Amino acid sequence: MTAKLKTRSFLMVVATLVLLVTSACANSAGGSANGDAESYPDQEIQVYVGHGPGGGTDTFVRTITDIMADSMDADFNIINKEGGSGVIAMQTAMQEKSDGYTLVGDSAYAVTTAAGTNEYGLDEVKPIARVQSDTYALQVKNGSFESIDELVSYAKENPGEVRLGAVGTMGIDEITARRFIKETGAEMNYVPMEGAGQMHSDLLGGHIDVILEEVGPTASYIEEGEFQPLVFFAEERLDDFPDVPTTIENGWDLTDGVERYLMIHADAPQEIVDLLEEEAKKAMETEKYQKYAADAYLDLRDGWMGSEEFTEKLKQDIEKYEKIVEDIK
Amino acid sequence: MIEGILLGLDNLLQPIHLLILLVAMMIGLLGGALPGISGTMLVIILLPVSYGLDTISAFILLTTIYASSVFSGLISAILFRTPGTPEAVATVLDGYPMAQKGKPGQALGIGILSSATGGIIGTLFLIFLTPLLAAFALKFSSPEYFALAVLGLTVVVSLSGGDLIKGFIGVGLGLFVATFGMDPLTGVERFTFGRLELIGGIDLIPVLIGLFAISEVLRKSKEDHTIQQKMDKIKTKIFDREIFKRIRVTIGRSSLLGVAIGILPGVGATTAAMVSYSEATRWSKNPKEFGTGVPEGIAAPESANNAGAMGAMVPLLSLGIPGSATTAVILGAFVLHGLQPGPMLMSDSPDLVYTIFLSLLFVNVLIILFSKPFIMAFSKIMKVPYSVLGPAIVIFCIIGTYAVRNSVFDIWIMLLFGVLGFYLDKMKFPLAAVILGVVLGPIAEEEFRRGLQMANGDLSIFFTRPISATLLGLALLALILPLLNRFRKKTGAAS
């Protein structure tokens, strides 16, 4: 009898505690929604990144927020939410409060919006600033293909045999890869990779033949002579790689690269957005950032674009990619 | 390797890491000793905490808890006939009778010495074997990862403890949960019911905490709580020359056996302890004395389960296959920290891997020093009634779940899985099988589809690549053998 009573009182204690804690959590979640710009930041700033640790977007976010943290006396917490070319990170971030404490580090917004996988338009999320405008290259394992011409003609003769890896599905990587395939007529087999790390080890191990990737993340492989860039998606040859031809040289009109930027809820207080934009610019101009950018070949093009200007560019890009996505489908 | 060990030592000797190690060891000892809190549960409860730490600290915390909880399960097994952790099940067989004969101190001493020795031997194997296995790294691509995940899933056979059908249903349930959310390859939404919270899928932590911790509290709440026996002053003697002479061979053999069993993907320390107990009986000159409180009966399972627990880290770190429920949770922890345990881990984060190695080694040595004062303190803690302890665990679970992504939705998910886990456990469904599905499902799915894409849709890619084919073959064997055995037994019994 007493044992039964004990069990019952025990269960009641548990139930009460559960109710207490859940309601406390619910309250705090629905509590102060409008951030205070004056005292910003007075708590940790969450930055969702839609790509795996170690990749270009992740490194970008970590580097820039690290410098911003010093100057703003703030803490940034980087959360990697891989998948869907950044869509999952965006969706997770958009469920958080619009108080200015949740940011998104993105690099594929225009494409995912055009493809319809991202459902948050520019009325719901807006850029703080674009910081990087990167340059793609097709890279192979050293010794497999000597030149881009060899690769393209081999792929034309053996349709579907060359495995071309790039990160993600319906992101800018895939769009660029497919545009390349279409433009050159070199029929390659597109394999979406989960993240940069997996892609690099797959190329090293010979499980895929070509990767579409910037030279920054693979710099160490290139220096060790493991990887070889065959063509850059750029107008002019790069100073660091004078022997590697460009797409324009070959008559292929493909120069779009990955742009990396920070975004925020569209209805976050404007003062906070302005402050973050200013801090991002300051961070970008520091020696530390410049050195990182130079080391990782991120300064091949001018990256900076402020919030308003970049919003316009994103609008145009979305329209452009909508057409391309239509074509590819 | 020397370089890696120095790197790990350098990491470990930082004051903050040492502090974390000590705290974690205390938590592990305490949790492992308390019946109703298993190592798995502890690791799960602290998983959200580890989220806020840097990677190295986080894994020192989790692996230390793992190692020390496997160790301290023996205390309540010997004193109360209630194994503190599943790994200590076999320790009850001789430990409790010996304690009843008025020699609880001796029983504890044998257990501690055997555990620490087993743990150290296991860790040494871990240190030397992991790099060897990881050397295959670059040979692995999507087909191999898929095959590994499948092999990992077949662990269900040993996890389901006899009732294979329930095991398979459990894994199926886990795999089903893993399909929720956005398709990683095409971005199509699955089973989201229009809920934004479900687009990112069901988070691993709420499922883990619900299934293991909450369900366990619910189960315990229905039990009789009157085991709080009097703990008289116990004099623990760890090293006794004569006893050591008697059990050293058993310790050596059981440790090796434990490592070997632990390394097998999917067979954890609990199996290691049971098998080595029966082996000790087989090798003994007086097998009939087993079960009455012989030193060998404590030494065998205790050295084997600690060695096995360390051995189970080998497939986890080198291949990404969990060997037990706790290592499955640690696998999840790696994923949550943005790391993929597997062949690349060793080359990508050698500092982390070696720090884990060294902290495990360190903990196993420290246990000898700390176990005596701990047992003394523990006798006081045992007086806290479960009606206080249980609710405290529930609170930790709720706070922990909420803290991971500040999501109230996750708390509901956790409570839902808690109730589900309670009933599944009641119906004897192996909960670890469900977790297996949840953890390995996404890997299996994604790598399978990527592998197919690589081969232009040709399924043969999984069978023509040697490693992938071997792994899938092993997986098939792992499934067929137990079935065959059962069939043989049945026909044998019939004729």
C-alpha cells in the first residue's frame, strides 16, 4: 500500500516538474522579442551555417565573426546545419526570434530561392553584407588529366563516365556544374557530395574524377602536388596561376562564383543590421582578415558589397537562376 | 604515432582538460554506481552540455564518463545485487555471494583491480589498432560508407538479445524516424506535416534522451525502492598478493578476450563480460565453485567489460561503427560536433583522437586511486531516495534537450519518445536497436544514393568494389549466422 502511494506521489512530482520546466521554457522563448539595439549585443549571437565544418562558407563565417567578436565584444556561436545547400540552416534560423541575435552565413541563397527549395524571400530575410566573391575552378587529381581540353574531349567521347563532384543539391555548385556540362557539351556524371571534406578525400582516393571547387579549400593539396586546377571560372588569368586557362578564354560564358555573405531576419531592428554591416566591413579591412583572404586565394575578386546594393544583386540573380533552373530541368 | 601521443598528452595536461577529466570521472563513477543511471544515460544527459564545450573538452568529458561508468557498475552489483550498469550484469554472479559471505571489501578490491587492468590493456590495444584500421581511409567512399552503415545496422542481431523480430522492428522504427525532414539529396520534404520544426528532421538528442533516460526513470518509478540496505563500513583492499596470484591469469585472458569481443562492431562490453565469465568457468579447475563467490568469477567479467568498453572505441573511431549503445551515443556526439567518425577522423583530427586515447588511459589509472574514497562517499549518496533522484534526472533531461537548439518542440519530442521508450522496453523491444536506426539511417541512405549516382545508377558498384563487397558480405553473415544457429538448435531439439 505504501509502495503504491510512494509511486503515485513520485509520478506527481515528476509531472509537476515537467510542467514547470516546459512552461518556463515556453515563456522564455516567447518573451522579449524585440532586441534592444542600444545594448546590442548583450547575449550570444547564433550564426547558422548551412555547410559542413572546414568548407569555404564555414571558414568564412568563423573567420569574420572571430574578428567581429573582438571588436564588438560579443560572442558568436557557429552552428553547422548541413543539407539542402544551406536551406536547412536558413529554415532553422528563421524559426528563431528576429531580435538580431540569429544570423545566417550563406552562399547559395539566390540559387536555392530560384530552385524553390528555400521559401524565405527577400521580404523575410535580408543580407547584412557580401564579404567574398569567390572563383570556381575545375580540379583533378594530379596526373589524371593534363589539361581542360583533354578532360572535355575525353568526357565527350565517353559520355557519363567522368564523375564530377560538387557540394550539395540544387545549390550554386550544382547549377554551375550543370551549366558547364551544358555549355561545353562534355557529358559528365554529376555526383552531389555531402561536404568539402568528403569531396576532397573522394578525389584523393580516386572515387570521383573532377571536382568543382575554389582553390582556397584545396590550397594545401595543390601545393603538395596532389590536385591540379584545370580551368578557372573567370574573365582573366589569375596572378597566382598564370598557366591555368579561364572559361572565357575557352569561349564559355561562365564566370559566376560563390558569394559568401551574412544574412539576418528582415524585421530585425535596422540599427542592429547597420551595426553588423559596419562591423563586418571593419573586420574585412583588418590585416588579419586580409592575410586569411590572401592565403586562401579569396582576394581574387573584390568581395565587399553592402546590404542594399547586395539585396538588388540577389533579386537579379534569383531571376537569372530561375531561368537557368528551368532550362536544366 | 609518437607525435600524436605527444600532441594528445599536451592537450590532456592543460589544466582545464584535467579538471574536466576529474569532474567527468566523478560523474561517471557516481552514475555508474547508482542503479538506474547507466553510462549511456549519463553520456546522453551530458551531451547537450558538451555542445557548449570545444571539441576536445567535449570528448574528454564524454569518453571519461563512458570509461568510469563501465567501471563503477561493479559497486552496486557486488553490494546490492543490482548491476549499476548493464556491463556489470555478470559481476553479480560471484561478486554478490562473496559480499554476502562477509567479504565485500575483498570483492570490491578484486573488481577494481581487474577493471583497471582490463581498461588499461583495452586502451593500449585501442591506441595501436585504431591507426592501423584507419589507414584504409582513402579507400573509402560512398559505397564503403553505405556498407559500413549496413554492417553497423546488423549489430541489431546482438543488441536484440534473442528476439530478432523485435530487434528488426526496433531498427525499422529508428530508420523511419531518420527519414523525417528534408531529403538531403533533392531537398524534398518528408513527413514534415507542414511543421517547420520537422524540416530539419527529428533531432538525435531528444530521441536519445527520451528513449533511454526518461523511459528508465518511468520504469524505475514503478519498481520497489526499498533496496537501500545498510552499508556498513567496508574496508576495500585493492591489492592482495595472494589473490592477485590466483587471478592474474584470469585477468590477462579475460582482458584479451574482452578487447577482441569489444572490437567486433556491434558487440559491446556487456557481451564481453558474459562471454569471458563463461570462458573463465570453462578454463577453471573447479567450475562448480563459480557462482558461490570465487575471485575469478569477479575478475573475469570485470576485466573483460572494461577491456571490451575500450575495444568498442576501436571500430567507432576508425570506422564509425558503434559497438554498443553508449558508443552509438558517442557516435551521435561526433556528428553533433561536426565530425564524422570514420577512416578520415584519424587524419583530420589526430589531436582529438590521441587526446581521447590518453584520457582513457589516464582514467583507468586514476580509478585505482579514486575508487576507495569514492566507495566511502558513495555509501552516503545511496541514501538519497529515487523519488528525489528520478525527478532530478527528468529535469536534467528537459533542460538538456531544450538547451541544444532552444526548442520547446524538442522537449515534446523527447517526452513522446520517453513514453514510447517505456512501452517499447516493457514489450521487450531493444531500445538500442531503435537508436542504431536513428543514428545510422541517414548515413546509410545518403551514401547509398550517392554511390548509385557515382555508378550512374548501377547497383553493382556495391558488390564490385572489394571493401564494400567484403563489408556487405560480413553484414550478411552477421544476419544469417544467428538465424542458422537458431534453426539448428530448433531442429536439434526436435530430433
